Amino acid sequence: MIRTSLSLSAVTGKPVEITNIRAKRDKPGLKMQHLTAAKAVRKVCRGSLEGAELESKRLVFNPGNIVGGKYDFDIGTAGSVTLVAQTVLPILLGAEKASTITITGGTHVLKSPSYDYFENVFLPAIRNMGAKVKAEMLKPGYYPKGGGRIKIEISPSNLRGKGSWQKGTGIRAMIRIANLPLSIAIREKKVFLNNKIEDVRIREEEALSPGNAVTAWKGLKGAYVPGEKGKRAEVVAQEAIDELKAETEDVDKHLADQLLVYAALAEEETSYSTSEITEHFRTNASVISNFLERKIQEDGKKVIVS
């Protein structure tokens, strides 16, 4: 709700006030990744921002003009760099000149897309709609210290509605391991091989905090499972495989949600099928309706934005 509201406020020029932020959570109010996203949006469109403080439950944003250029955002924690990126991306696609942004924080953390999902599932999907964007990971970052860094290059783009989506010819996977025994990644890869999935890469890296992440994808469907203390490597890998194999439609249930903003901003109609219409999807659709006069329809597993 926060990220979509800020993005569309900047794009449409409509001021927004958000109250009772995360009120039902154990620790309500803005977290560092939300705060960084809010400040990033204000920076790229020179707007004014009230309530931009840690644990604030109210945020007021008055947008200015979108200004492309070079930006550097540091979350300061292991907050998700991909969620911050997804907040500013729709805005900078509408800038008059190209932009380069770097974001520092967590690249592979809980409850957010991993960088590998962002690069191999999310970005190809919005490129299919006309977005001119490319990204690279400069350094991985895991909980609790973060310190990961990504770089994204964005060119002004006209988004177009789409109804056809690439299927992918086979499952691919990326296993990342940092400051932990390589044997963990090797055990995870063995699970993929036992499932007759052979396109599996292992990246052994240095990071501020130890971490392990498994991302698998096929076309525009992906699954990400982070390793956790006490969770066997074999379980991590198998969960990623099972989650991906459950996705049999055009896009996975998370991408179905993430594409909504782009579909709403695109010219003409966009349609796709997905495995599940989540409550997060419905909340996102409701927020979008406050800014744009687009019709978002659900018909079973089909989504139509017209």
C-alpha cells in the first residue's frame, strides 16, 4: 500500500496521505525500507514529505516534477533493495532523461523478492511491456547487516499493454552462499539434479552477514526460498522446486501483483493468468483505483486491466 501509493502519487501528481501505517503489526509504523522508499520518491520528484520518520504511522506526500539522473539510496539495514527499486522504477520510467540508481541494503531477505527473482522474472516481465531497464548486483546482502548493493539503469519508456507472455523452456536456478560452508549449496544443487533440473548455478560470495538463498524460475514464474538457521539445505531447495512447479499459468502469484502498477500505467489492455489472486493483489488493486481510472477485473485465475 505504501509503495504503490507513493509511486502513483509521483506519476499522477496527486498528493497522498497514508494513516495507520502497519497498525496491526507487532511493530507498527514505518520500517527502514519503507522510509528509504518514501525518501527516494521525494528525491526523484522533488516533492515534500511529512512524517518520514522511523515507526511513524502517518505519511503525507506532495509530489513535484520527476527528475531523472543519478541517485544513491542506502537503507542502512538489511531492508529489501528490490522493494525500494520497485517503488522508484515506475516513476523514473516517466522521467525526461535516463537515470542510474544504486541501492544498498538486503538483496536476499525474507518477505521480499530476491535480487535473482527481480533480475530474471520481474525485469523481463516489465521489459515485455516496453520498460527500458537493466540491473546488476554489485554485492550480496543478508540479514542482519545488509550491505548488499544493486545498480539499475532506467531509460524513459512508454509502457504498452500485453496479453502474451513468454513461457520459458526449462527450469533454471541460482544458489547463493556467503560466509557459510560451500557444502550447503552443493547439497541444494543435488536436490535439483535429483529432480532432473540441471541448469543450476552456484555463487560463493563474501558478505557482511552469512547467508544462503535459492531462487528458481521458468519464464515469468519464479520461486525464492532463503536459507534459515536450523532449516536443512535439502528442505530449502525442495521448497523452491515445489513452489515453482505449482505455478502453471502465465505469471506466478507474486508477479501478478507486481505487474498491476505497470498494467495500470500502460496504454491499452493487459491480461494474464496466475495461480492465485492473493489478498495483497486485491489491496494493491484498491490502491491503484484511487489514482487511476483503470478497470481491474478478476475472472478466476485471469486478470484483465483495461
